Amino acid sequence: MANKAAPDSSRRSERSRRAIFDAALALVGETGYDRLTIEGIASRAGVGKQTIYRWWPSKAAVLLDAFTAGVDDYSELGLPDTGDLAADLKTVLRATADEFNDPAFQAPYRALAAAGANDEELSRTFVARLLEPGTQVYIERLRAAQEAGEVAAGVDVRIAVEMLLSPFSQRWLMRTGELTYDYVDTLVEQVLCGLRPRD
């Protein structure tokens, strides 16, 4: 009689991890962050809560891993470079507006932003894992534009990126207005007005 293969514990662990991520993302959208619990995540995922505590110290840590696991690797993708900086930035920020307007994206992102306001370690991890890689691809695109003469030589490109992304994030996070294509296009044009070389 042939021996049965031993269960693949790594595959089982990955299935459990995926179920936990799916449960955390679903529940934060249904209940909000304040009512999100490790017990609730475990029940929805069909695992014991000790399984979750073995891998994560808190619900915030679970949610952060769940959220960032589903986000594109910006450092791999980069920003388009067609030679037209304004068009490239508008294309990317329009796609970002679509993402930020998606309820499935909004719930975990808002929850992590709120939790990070009172948890310095969580905030620093969120910045390092998600925000900084995204910022870096904008920096690289603006640096390429600077080398091509589309952006003035003396411009600090990191500050320029913050001038572009901070109003976008503020409008979304504080709900001061809608994230529309018109808004994105106007934001890009006004920021680039201050970055272009002067004759």
C-alpha cells in the first residue's frame, strides 16, 4: 500500500493566511475599525484566534498586512514615461482616484490612517511599506522630467511630489471634496505651473 504524502503545512498556512486577510478586509468594510476584532476575523476565516495571534500582535497588524498584500508593487511598476509629464501624471492620478473611490479600498485605508494617528509604530510601518514606495516612483518620474528639461533644475523633486500628492490625500481623507478627473487634471496643471523652467 502506497504511503500517503504528508500534509503540506506551508500550503495550509498560506490558505489560512489568505482566509484571514480576506476576513479582515471584509469585516472592516462591514463593521468599521472600532468593531473589528481578532475573534471576529478568526470566526470569519474559520481559524482559531491563537492562529492569528501566532502571526500578528494586533488587529491593526493583521489589517495592515491584509491591505498591503493586495496593493500593486509600485517600485516594480513605475510611472509611465511618454515624454509628456503632465499627461503621465494625469493618467496615474486618475487611476488612483478610481482606486480611492472604490469602497473596497476606502474602508481599510481609512481604518489604517485613523489607527496610525494614535499608533506611531503602525504609522511608520504603513509609510515604509506603502506610502514611501509610491512616493519614490513619483520622485523618479519627476527627476527624469527634470533631466529632460520639463522641470526646473533647482526644484526639490521630493517636495514637488508632496505638493502633488498631499492635496489629493487631504481631499480624500478629510472629505473636503470629490476626487474627480477634473480635480486631478487641475491639480497637476497648477503644480506643474510652479515646476516648469522659467524663460
